[in-house]
Amino acid sequence: MNLSFFDQFSSPSLLGIPLILVATLLPALLLPSPNNRWITGRLSVLQLWLINLITKQLMMPLNKKGHKWALILTSLMLFLLLNNLLGLLPYTFTPTTQLSMNLALAFPLWLATLLTGLRNQPSMSLGHLLPEGTPTPLIPALILIETTSLLIRPLALGVRLTANLTAGHLLIQLISTATTVLFSTMPAISFLTLIILFLLTILEVAVAMIQAYVFVLLLSLYLQENI
């Protein structure tokens, strides 16, 4: 029983071939196809409004030099948002519950922001490792601490996204299992757990959107430190 709760996080396969790539690219099919006209219907209007809102929120902390990252950050936001939300549907697989995938997204982008800072302003980027006014005896320890905190940023990004989505999926499965088990013996308690399940599902939808936003927002803040 304990193992079955975690079966939803294992990558599905067909004839021994992992289908995680299909699950990752499937949300892109929901986006409207390109057209010669700017606006082709209500769905395209909603899409343009959402992309404009996301881009505005992500570019707010950045100066003009960081606006060239708008396409990458907005695309990443939409990618995570669609994967997180579609993963809440029954009998679906959520690729963003895989730590390996989240680290594969976080590490290259974090490294790109770091290399951008080292190329454009190396002295200021290295200056973050040693706060101004640090006593001389504490300099080696602070440099070690700041370097460690800098290197664990991509790990923190990946673990945060994985842990929040995994915990939410486990809670939904546990409460839904309790609802079905108690339905035949204690209908009143089963109805109460059903209400809790409904509220938890609404919460998980919010968590899926917030975690996608936090992931990309932190990347934009790391970028702002290096431009």
C-alpha cells in the first residue's frame, strides 16, 4: 500500500520506452497554433493577456539589460504552469515532480545568470561573496558560507518545486483513498473528507501556479544580481 502511493511519481513507459518526453511536450499542443492574424478568437485573446501579464510581472524586478531574457523566462513560466496544472488531472503524470527534471531546468539557467555576471561585471559579482565591512578574522568563514549559499541555489530551486508538488499529490491521493474506503462504512465521515478533498484540490491548483511563478521569479532575481 505504501509503495502504491508513490507509483504515480514513476515515469510511465510503453514497451520499455519512457514516456516522460511525451508527457513534457503534451501541454504545448494546447497552445493555439500560429496564424497570419494577431487575434483569431477568444482563446488567443486569453493567451495574449496571460503572456502579457506573466511577462510584466517577471520583468518588473529587472532593468533594461535583463529584458532580453523575457522570452526564455516567459516560456519557462508557461511550461511549468501547464505541466503543474495538467498533472492534477486524474490518470496523468506530472513531469515536474521529478527532481532530475527540475534540476535540469534550474542548473543551466542559474549557471547562465552567474556567467553573465562574471563576464559583464566580475568585480561586483565576486563582491557578493564578501559583505562590506566584514571583520578580518571572519573573512574566510564568510566567503565559504556565501560560496556555499551561491552553489546550492539551483538545488534549492529544484527541491522546492519537487517537494511542494509531491506533497500535494500525496495528500490528494491519501484523502481520496480515505473517502472511497469510508464511503461504505461511515458515509458522514466520507462526505466530510470529500469536502476536504475538494478544498485541497483548489489549494493545489493555487500551489501549482504559485510554485511555477516562484521558480521563474527567483531566476529573474538571480539574473538581476548579475546584470
